[in-house]
Amino acid sequence: MKKILLMISALSLLFVSCSKEGPARFEGNWSYKTSGTVTLVPTSGSSSEQVTATIVNESGQMDIMTADSKSGQVLITMNALLGGATVMKGTAADKRIDIEPFQKTVELVTADVDAAATSVSVSGYGERFDDTIIFYLEYEGDCTLEQTDYRIGGSDIVCIAKLNDF
């Protein structure tokens, strides 16, 4: 009986130690959706009130591949269903992937404006939970809406990626 318990303990340690960490943990083909809001702070113009703007939701396919396993570098490509492609670089360590800042054009929608395109700097990180990665993204930049200049003073952007089963 002791031998059986010892073998079970040894096998369970083997399986636990084989769990994927770093870049291998995030590799794969994913379906994603990005949504959220930004707070716009006026910097010039007639308005002095902050405005909350919603980003136009984006969904599509995401591929994550290891660029350099030693350093943990990963390459993330996002192909939006109704838009363009985005390429991000990041570093994966343990159970987290940190995104290097990159530029992206997004559409902002407010109660008064249908949609306005603006260029933002995107950074953030993602964490994997089973077959899902949750990316918490930060947007920074400036935009002009109805002849008022704004600075993005805060953002609440989330990208949810679900592993595609083949």
C-alpha cells in the first residue's frame, strides 16, 4: 500500500511540474473581443467638463507565438473581423504577459458624437485563466471632438481572448 501511495505522489508531482509557464502558456489561436471606455479631459476649447467615450467594440482572431523562449518574448497578431490587423510584442513570465506600448487607431463614441477616430498608445498586461486570457489595456493619447481638444485621462479597456478548440 505504501508503494502505491508513493507512486501516486510521484506521478502527481510530475504532472504539476509539467504545467506550462512563460511563453508556452499563452501560445495558440484565440478568438477575442475588446471593449471599454476612456475618460476624456478637455485641454482646450469651449468645454470644461470631462467626457466618457466608449471605444467601438472589436472582435476577431488572435494568434500568440513565442518569438524568443529565453527572454519570454511573444508576438501577438490580432485580425479584426471588420477591420485591420494589429501586431503587438510582449514578454511572458510565469502566468502574466506584459504588452509593449504600441500605436493604434481607435474609434471613440460619445453621447454627442457618432464616432471619431484617434491614435492612441496602448499598453497593458494579460493573465491566463484556463482557456481564457484577460488583457487589461491602458489607452493614452489626445483627440479632438467638436472643436475641443481632449487628453485621455483614464481608460477601462478589457480584451477577452478564448482559446479556439480544434
